[in-house]
Amino acid sequence: MSVMSHVEELRKKHQSLSEAVEAAQRSPAVNDFEIAKMKKQKLHLKEEITRLSTH
């Protein structure tokens, strides 16, 4: 897998997590811990995308 295709996959995962976070924030059934966990995963993906894009 090339770096660019890997970055594109990470972007797709980031977008998917972003949508999941938005949906979770609208749902009273999801607790704050789960939302925080998703946000942390999203941040990790963004950092990885940035790291790979700058090299």
C-alpha cells in the first residue's frame, strides 16, 4: 500500500469517526466517556495523517 492510499484510508476513517461523534452527541444514550474515546481516536488519526503527509 502506498503512503498516499494509506493516508486516504485514514481520512475516510477520520470522517467516519467524525460523523459517529456528531451522532453520539445528539443521542442521550451515549455517555461522555464513549464520546471522549471516539474523539481521542479521531485526534490520533489526524496526527497520523499529518505525520504521513509531511514526509
